[in-house]
Amino acid sequence: MQKETKNCQNCKCDFTIEPEDFNFYEKIKVPPPTFCWKCRFARRLAWRNERSLYKRNCDLCKDNIISMYKPNTVFPVYCHECWWSDKWDATEYGRDYDFSKSFFQQFKSLQEIVPKPALYESANTNSEYCNHTAHMKDSYLIFGSWFSENCGYGQTLSECKDCWDSIFIKKCEFCFSSTDCTNCNEVHFSQECTNCLSSMFLYDCRNCQNCMFSYNLRNKNFYVFNKQVSKEEYEKIKNETFSSYELFKKAVKTFKEIILQKAFHKFMAGEQNYNVSGNFIYNCKNVHNSFLAYEGENTKYVVRGFKQRDSMDIFGVNAGQLAYDSNNVDFSSDIFFSVNGENNFNTEYVADSFNVKNIFGSISLRKKEYCILNKQYTKEEYEELVQKIKQQMKEMPFIDKSGRKYFYGELFPIENSPFAYNETLAQEYLPITKEEACKNNYPWIENEDKSYTPTKDWKDLVEIKNVDDSILNEIILCEAWDKNKNKAQEHKCTKAFRITKNELEVYKRWNIPLPRKCPNTRNFELFESRNPVDLWHRKCMKEGCTNEFETSYSPDRLEIVYCEKCYNGEVY
């Protein structure tokens, strides 16, 4: 089959479906998409809220709980213990399929009555403010992470200890405000480093220790601005950098300039791959347009995928195969158009379900088979009815408020998500303004007018050496809210924030200034330091080199971007 150009019914831009894409759609027996890959990506993420948490009551046991769902949801929300208990059965909410109504309309009605879990968490200890996490211990406001201990204000942490304000780090200890680092210890304000120790303000360094304001270093000790210094000189520069908040701010600015103007950037971060495109890809084969993928094979449009095979358009998945247009479906296969689940097989349009198989259009099921709209059927009844529903979905699409049509083969509409667009990861990966959300009829939530009044202005914070425990009682006005309230709304700025006891100990231990911005703002700023989930065709910037590649560095950016050969020639 030849490649085909289509016009996305959402953004109205043309997109291409390649022959291998058609082969995949034929293999899993689904029609080709009518949304481009980026709009499909936004749609998946609009169903995943990690960071927006609320206090409410469990609708079963009535205990006070932390939930990703607001207190006024139309559907019941159960705490972890109640949701996983035998006190209720999701098939009690089952209903007959009505062929006079569209499938998505009926799914939305079911969604409004079936209980949902307050958080997605498993085997956590003393970590109640963590979501989409597993095996976390003594951690606070950590999201999309697992097997980490005593961490705070982070996202996508794996096997980390005592790390704060960091995102996308693995096997790190005592790290602060760093991104995309692996096997680092006491590395602060750094990016894309591996096996580094006792350093700060580093970009793309390997096996380095006691280094500052440096880039592309390998196996170095006591380097500042990529030059050898004595131990005494290093300590002097380090102490001066953190001697005042103003000097610290200057250091942050200097480091950003170094990354933009001096550092060499390989077109793609990754190792031990064959035939891949994207960024942060490791040990993969035939993986394309993917980002943060490990040990995958024959996949495309995968973000945060681990050990995934023969899949397309998936986010936040681990150890599965034959998945399509789905989000957070782990250890599963033959999973299409589904969100949130584990150990599932042969499911379509399923949400919040675990250990199920042969399920269509159902919610919050556990250990069930042959269910449609949560109603139990025999195998023969199920198979016959599913085929009739698919045919009806092709003939009677759901039409949303903007006129977009949803046939069989499209994930749930964004307007039917239980979350507002700016509550979800969609706003982090593909941020939009309130005006853009309203234009597209996407749900949007205004930050609540908090009942508290800030007791301390961010401008009035003192140097860390002069801070005592009284700061723990203060409500600090966020700098982002103070300077641009409307902009701050877009990334869910909390207007004000507190300093926790564990957090204060971290700042004092490492002589780091108190933050002037709330955790949500800090998270978004770290996220913006990473490359987008997108690709551009470019040429190597090394003079005389003719190599071309796909890269997540857009052509209008200032960084020096090299092909792998030229990059290695500069760095090694």
C-alpha cells in the first residue's frame, strides 16, 4: 500500500500515513486515524492527570483522602483500600447497549456513575501525595515514578533516593533540580549527565566529579567552565556561587547561556539502537518518532515506553505488545483505545480496569471477561455484539461540540475526559492557552481562589544561612503568580506555597537558596528545559559535514547540533 496524506480533522494540518502504518492497522483490524499523531498524543494525555491533587472524602468509607478528582465529581471516587476491596462490584453498574445512541455517548453516561480510584498508586509507604506511582517510600508530591525513597517534587523518577525538584532521573541519589540524569550522586542543576558525582551546572557530562559550569566532559575532576582548576579554586568558586541569592540567579543564567551557545548537542540522545528516530531511545530496534523508549521493538509514536513491542500511539506503558492509542496500560497485549490498567488482554475502549480480558467499552472492572458497558455476556453473545457495535460506530459517529467526528478507531474525545486539559499531562507536553482551549471546546479549570493569604512575599525571603524553622509557618507568595497571574494559570501555579521540614533540611544541607516559585511552576520550568516531543529534518551544523537527520531540535533554535560522528569527534 502506498503512503497517503490526510488532513487532520482537529488541527486541519496535513499528515502522512506510511505504508508500514497501514500494515499495522490492518494487522490489528482498525481503520487509519483521522487525527494527526500530535493531536492523537494530546488526546491521550488529556486523560492522564498526575499533578493536580485535591482533598475530598472517599464516597464509600467517607474518610478524608487525597484524590486526582475534584470533590464535586458526578461519579463516585473511592480510596485505594475501598476501590480494591470486595465491598462493591463494577458489573453492578452494567447496562444494555442502546443502538439508538452513539457508543461514546453511552460510555460517557457509564463514566458518570461507575466509581473511580482516587489515585493510581501501588505498594507505597508514607507517600499519600504521590500519583501514578509504585513502591514509593517517604516521598512527597512525586508523580509517574517508582521504587524511590525520600524524594520530593519530582516526576518520572526510577530507583532514586533523596532527590528533589528533579524530573526524568534514574538511579540517582541526593540530586536536586536536575533532568535526564542517570547514576548520579549529589549532582545539582544539571542536565543529561551520567555517573557524575558532587557537581553542579553540568550539561551532557559522563564520569565527572567536582565540576561546575561545564559541558560535554568525560572522566574529569575539578573542572570549571571546561577548564582544569585546583581543589581550592573549585571550592572558592562554589562558595561564591551560593553566597547570595543574586549570585545564584546569575549562575543559573550563565549555565543556560553555556548550553545554548557553547555545548555540543548530539541530534538524538540514545545508545545501542538499530533503525530508530526520536530522542532518549536506548536498546531499541525499529522504533520511530518515539521519546524516552527503552528495550522496544517495532513501535512508533511511543512516549515513556519500556519493553514495548509491535505497538503505536502509546504513552506510559511497560512490558506489553500490540497496543494502540492507549495510555498507562502495563503488562498487557492486544489493548486498543484504553486508559489505565494492568495485565489485560484483548480489550477496547476500557478504562481503569485490571486483570481483564475480552472486554469492550467498560470501566473499573477487575478479573472479568466478556463484558460490554460493564454488563456480563457469554463468549458467543459478546463476540456477536462487539461486531455490531463496531459497525454502528462506523455508521453513527459521536460528534463533539466542535464538530469533530469520532468513529470506531479513535480514542475517547477530550471533551469527555474527567479532567480539564490544564490538569493533565497534555498541558505539560503540548501547552495551550485558556483561549485556545475554549476555541477547541476542551475542558479548562481556573485555579481556585485559595482561602489562605500569603504571609511572606517571595521578594522578602532571606539568604539560606539566615533561615530558621519559622519559615515552616509561612505561606510564601509565588513569584510566577505575582509577576503574571494569567500566565501562571496555564501551568496550575498554586499562587503560594509552604516549605516543608524535609525540604528545608535539603536546602540547608546543600546551601541552596529557598525557592521563590511554587512546586508546580518549578516543575513546568524544568519540563520546558527538555526538548519537545517532535521531530524536524535538519543537517549537521559542523562545517563541511553533509549528514542529515531527524532531531527534536527545531531549526530556529540556537544550540549547536551535530550528527553522531561529528559529536563524537568533539566530545571523545
